[in-house]
Amino acid sequence: MELWFTEKYSPNSGITIKVKQELAHVKSKYQEMSVIDTYEFGKIMVLDGFIMFTDKDEFIYHEMITHVPLFSHENPENVLLIGGGDGGAVREVLKHNSVRSVELVEIDKMVVDASKEFFPQVSVGFSDKRFKLHIEDGIKFVKESKDKYDVVIVDSTDPIGPAVGLYQRDFYKNIYDILNDDGILVVQGESPYYTDTKKAFVNLNRELKAVFPFTRPYFAFIPTYPSGMWSLAYARKDGKEIKGPIRKKDFDTKYYNEEIHKASFAHPEFVKELLK
Ligand code: SAM
């Protein structure tokens, strides 16, 4: 018998992947998680029916959500991640020698535990001495934090359930306050293609623009996210229109490089229209 996993992108389309076996199925207070092993993408973490990442293409998202802001900053030392309990973004941030501390605020310990158990190559950074984990709501954390950060990265689920507030203006205002004057924020930015993700894409870019003097979404090709065309929203507190790397890469990557960094900020005509 063949088993297939389907994630719907709209009532009439989606992605379907042949499953070898389900390795785990658990529920927390916040969400339902499944870890499946597949023929094409290796192991996949699924939360509430949505693919979070796969063994095969996680490097694209994790490299792009981290190296674009970190290579746009003169000297990133203190980095804060909201969400991203799998640790993929932590692993990439720790490749930067300038980084002295990486704090991760994840609301759901279940995600951290599952990543440690099933995705050791993704959660590898959790044992680094520069890393600190907070299991709590990212919205509350940024509201109450007295610390300052050079880069803040919001690596969250879609704007449903506990993540709704991670796409709202008040949250971005609180992040603005905890960033240093040359600080940079990057937010998981949804896709401008399908109806639901398009709405989220437009809303979050509008909210960010209301708070930061320079904002611009950039793009990466991620095969297992809706439409493959995925955005990340970039915002600078100093208002400088920097859209390229200002430092040289001195470690290996599989997707990110200087040309990709610059090119990722180019917008197709329909996206320009959406952002007007
Ligand atoms: N980029 C991935 C995606 O959307 O496909 C997201 C990966 S990561 C697994 C997203 C994480 O955000 C989840 O583990 C979820 O528990 C966490 N999260 C959601 N709302 C949160 C909140 N309010 N505070 C902290 N973490 C949150």
C-alpha cells in the first residue's frame, strides 16, 4: 500500500509526497506535530499539517534567513531568534565568528526535543557554549527584554495560533526598541503567490514599514514551501538602503553566496504591485 502526505496550498492545489513511515506523532498545548520519513525529501517536520522543513531543502531557508542579515551588518555579536525551535537558523548564525551570543525563544519545547531526536544535523548548534534557549512566548519576551541585539530573526510558523502576534505592529515596535541603532530584523515573510500567504505577505510588509525606516522583502527558492517562491522581510533601524553583503563569507554554504544575496532583493512586477 502507498502512503502519501498532502499539504494543501489552496482548496484546489498543494504538494504531495510519498511517505516511507511516520516516525512520531505528538500533540502539545500549542500544536500537533508529525515527523515523517519520505523517499524524496528525507525526514520532514510537519506542524498542524504544514511542512516546517525537510532534510533535503532546509539549508536554503536556514541559510537565507540568517546570512542575509548577518552579512549586512558590520559586526553582529548578539543575535536573538524568535521561533525556530528546530535549531536550523541557530546552526547558521553560529558560523559567524563575530557572534558572541545566540538566544532562541521558542514557545513549544516539543519542537526542540523532536529536532534533537530526529534532526541532529539541524539542531547541532544547541550544544554550542554561545547558545542560550528560552522556552517562552516570543511576544512576551521582546516586550519585557532589557537587552539589546544586533540582529533579530523571527523564524516562525504562519500567522495562526500562537504565531498571530508575531506578525503585528506592536511586536515589531518592541523589536525596534531592543535593537541597537544599526540593528537589523528579518522575519519569515510568506509567499506572494497563493491567496492566503499573499494576504499575510502584504500585511506583514505593511506593518513592518510602519515601524522601520527601511524595509524590503527578499526571496529564496524553497521547493517544499507553497509555490516555491518564499519571502523573508528585511528591516533596518538605521534606515540605510543596504541590499548587499558588506563582509566576505569565510565558511561553506550550499545556497547562499554574494550574488544570491544581491539578486534575492530583486522583485518581479507582480510583487512590486502588491507592495505599492
Ligand atoms: N520556517 C518554518 C515554517 O514556517 O515553515 C518555521 C520553523 S519553526 C519550526 C517555527 C516555530 O515557531 C515553531 O516551532 C513554533 O512553535 C514557533 N512559534 C510560534 N509562535 C511562537 C511564539 N509566539 N513565540 C515563540 N515561538 C513561536
